[in-house]
Amino acid sequence: MNDRPIGVFDSGVGGLTVFRALCAALPDEPMVYLGDTARVPYGTRSPSTVERYSMEAQDFLNQHRIKLLVVACNSASSVALDSLVRESDVPVVGVIAPGARRAVEQTRSGVIGVIGTRATVASGAYERAIQALRSDARVESRACPLFVPLAEEGWTDNDVARATAETYLGELREAGVDTLVMGCTHYPLLREVIGATMGAGVELVDSAEAVADEVRGLLADEAAPPLPAGASARRDLFITDEPAPFMRMAERILGPEATRIEQVRLDEY
């Protein structure tokens, strides 16, 4: 299985932050990415709809004979991960558990903040994952839905972004959190304004790096030998809507890794 690709999916472009971290951690691994841009965002959908969309994304990536599936979407990881694991013949990695572990490792006081979409926050997935690792942790959660359109518009460091961050994060800052999980893959694009709003004493957790570490560990445990250094690392990117807006974001996030982007229809798989 060592020459088969890693499959990654998200509801849109935010998952490219996870894809970027995977490319950096595993430069010789082939990867295929699916962004369901025609139906973004998942965070405002019902759990049953998010689960259906996630299963369709999994079916598409299975056509590429993937050896591991990364669910680079916090909303999907929150409500659909168990179903994806049941239906998968390969390992499945979500973003919730790695991010929770990183937060527990970094917190000093045990007061951890979580920001995410409405679906992610409503699911309570981060709270459960954090408290399973540290039962005395206090988790303060806040839905920040406007961060997604700000990130996609490129408004990541202007007066609108700063005012929005203050509105969302002021209460978390006052609650005394010392670690903040950015529980949406779009949010690292707003890392500077989030960090400035929370203050220098608050550690920001980007699940992308934690996911990349977990995937690297899983591949190291496989019986197949690792790919040789310098192996051809194909990067294929697929989306479900017009490619132009996605291409602009992909070039901004990935740079030269945005090598091939193709529009597809999930109802064909």
C-alpha cells in the first residue's frame, strides 16, 4: 500500500491548511484532496446532512484507492467520523482527537477554549475528547461562523476581522483560557488576529499540525516500507464547484503544491 495516496476531504478550502501540513510532514507521499465547494459550509447543515455529504466524499476518494483517509473538516469529524470509520477499509483520521491531545499537552491551567462552526460547537466533540484526556479540564466553547467567510474573502487582518474577533473572543479571554483550539480548518488563516485578540499568554492550537503528526505515526507503523526519499509525490486536487475561486485560495495556501485542480460531481461515484 505504500505507493497508494493519502485521501483528504473538507467542505471547502479550509482543509487545505491540513493538506499543507501533510505535504510538509510527508513530502514524498502522494495525496488526493477533495473540497466539496458546491455545498460549503458544512457547519450550518444538520448532522444527518453532514453525514451524507461525508459518506459521498469518502466514496469518491475510495475510487482513488487511498491507503488512509483524513477528514480535514471539523464539522464532519464531529458528527460523521464514527460512520466513516465503520464504512472504511483503511485507517480514518479526524481533526478532533489530535487537536484535543495537543490542547491538553499545552494547557497550564486546564482552562481550554474551543472555537468552531455552530455544528462543531453544538456537537460537544471537543469537550468530550478533552475531558476524556483530562477530566478536570474546563472547556469554554464559542461558535464563530463569520470567521469562515472572512478567511475565504481574504479579510484576515483588517478592521472587520479585528472587530469580529473581539466580538467572538472577548468572553473567552475574560474566562481565563490559556489554550485556544482553532476548531475549524479556516481559522489558522486568521491566526494573527485571533492571537492578537486573545493575548500573548494564550497558546493557539492548530489541529493541522497535530493531524500530520498522527498520520506520520500511522504510516510508520504500517508493515510496508516507507516510500524512498525523492519519490514522485503526486498532488491531485478535486472540487465540486467552479475552480476559479478555489484556485486563488489554493495558490495562497499551498503555493506550488496546487499542481492540478479538477471539478467533479459526487453523484457520479
